[in-house]
Amino acid sequence: MKMLKTTLAVLTAAAALGAVSTAQAGATLDAVKKKGFVQCGVSDGLPGFSVPDAKGKIIGIDADVCRAVAAAVFGDATKVKFSQLNAKERFTALQSGEVDVLSRNTTWTSSRDAGMGLVFTGVTYYDGVGFLVNKKLGVSSAKELDGATICIQAGTTTELNVSDYFRANGLKYTPITFDTSDESAKSLESGRCDVLTSDKSQLFAQRSKLAASSDYVVLPETISKEPLGPVVRKGDEDWFSIVKWTLFAMLNAEEAGITSKNVEAEAKSTKNPDVARLLGADGEYGKDLKLPKDWVVQIVKQVGNYGEVFEKNLGQGTDLKIDRGMNALWNNGGIQYAPPVR
């Protein structure tokens, strides 16, 4: 009987804790509105995605997704604060409520989506793991890396992907792990390792920071699927929907030809029913999400559509010069796709 009472007490406490957690998770939008800003978790410094500029402002495509969420909720893209997080601490920060959304070049996987109390809201950037080497190493393919010493950032999916790739191809390697991407890149530059491995977008970003960046090349192989996207806590459908449809709004705006320059005029005069729904001129799209009628207008006006944000942070006019590739829209050779507003 004593054991039964103890078991019941434990179950009751667990149920109460679960109820509290769910209640807290379900109140994210209210909590964000009450404090007056979105707390966004970003990387600890990755060019193109989230990195401080010369004035200390966090810039990059991941940071702009958070600004878009702030524009949707508040009508003001500046109402966001950033927490710079390394790979090891990012999930804990979200689970604990330290941040409201994690927008930090984070790969969507089954275990992360199902076993951590978190849920991914979409894909900001389709990526894959690759390898960065100094040209003097004299290799042109990852299959020539047998016996190499490889720098890897700890706490990432890259560790398992590289292990799987080398085992599948009968190759050996020596891993050296680091807590931050900058530490990994500096070790490649100093010659401590032969190869730096990470998502290809991160390799281009890190190469841009090396003193002799032209001495380094990204090998052609892409050895994994790395869909990178925003993450929120489970248990709050309202907040999940807002973050999810913020990204979808940016994609739909690009597809419809709606830009930061023409969005206000289109909202007033469009004859296209799809655009009218998207921009709040027709229907109750905003009300359904508990957002203002012009929330998409504010996103595009203040932050830009997806294509504008991509080009500003990653495209040919930046040091990274990354092609759209898979991240082009579905009707332009890529796989980026947003559900329709209906």
C-alpha cells in the first residue's frame, strides 16, 4: 500500500508539472506581448545567418526571421532582442523559456522534433554537410580524405553524419571537436586539422572570415540533408502557427511578386484575390492567427520577402555569394514552397 501511495504521488506530481509546463507553453504570445518584445536565440556569430555588425546589431537571415515575427506581432520589426547561443546551449535555452524562438541554423531531425519537447516550424534554408580544405592539401574530393584530421563543432548533427560517411566509404579520420564554429575555423587556419566540416552555408561563412580565404575551397560533395529552420516549444499551437506562417508569408510574398517597395501599394489596389488575402485586404487571415489585419504587410515592408532577405544576407552582393540553388522557389528551380493562403 505504501508503494502504491508513493507511485500515485509521483504520478500526480508529474501530471501537475506537465500541466504547468503546458500552461506556460500555451501562454507564449501573451507573455511576448506583455514584455513588449520577442526574445530570439541565434548563433554565436555566423556570417549571413546571425552575426553582430560593426555597430553591434545582429544581422543575417536567421535574425531577420525573428524580426519578421516581431513585425507580425507588434507591427514593429525592432521589437526583438537576441541571445547568442552556441550549439550545446541552444536547446536548453528554448526549453527553459530563456528564448521564445530559436532561429539558429538548426537542423530539423526526427529526434529533435519528437523527443525534446520542441517543434520545428519550417525550413529557412535547405543545406547539407560538406568539407572545407586548404588548396595546398591537394585534394578535390571528400573520398580523398582518408586519414585526415577533421575539425567538427560539438553538439551538432555533423558529428554523426561525418562518422556515417567515412564508415560507409571505408575511410578513417581523426575528429577534433570544439564548442564554437569560430574555434573550429581557427584550428583549420592554424593547421591543427586538415579539414573543417559543417553545413556548407557555414563553411562559406567561415571561409569569408579567414585571413587568406582564397586559399580554401569547399569540396563538391554534400553528404547529408540539413533543413535549417526556426524552433519553438511544443504545447503552444498559437505561437507555433505565428512563427510558421511568418516564414510562409515571406515565401508567398516573393512568389506573388510582393516586395518591400510595392507591398503598401499592392495592399491598397490589388485585384488578385490571392494577394488580397495575403495582405489582409480580403478575409480574416490575421484574425485566425490572433494577429493584426496588416501583419504580412508589416513583415514585407520592414523586413522583406524571402528573396529579398536571402539576397541581402547570403546572395551575390555579399561576401558569401551563395546561389539560391535549392532555396529558390519551387517554380524557379528550387524546393522552397509555402502553403497557399485560403
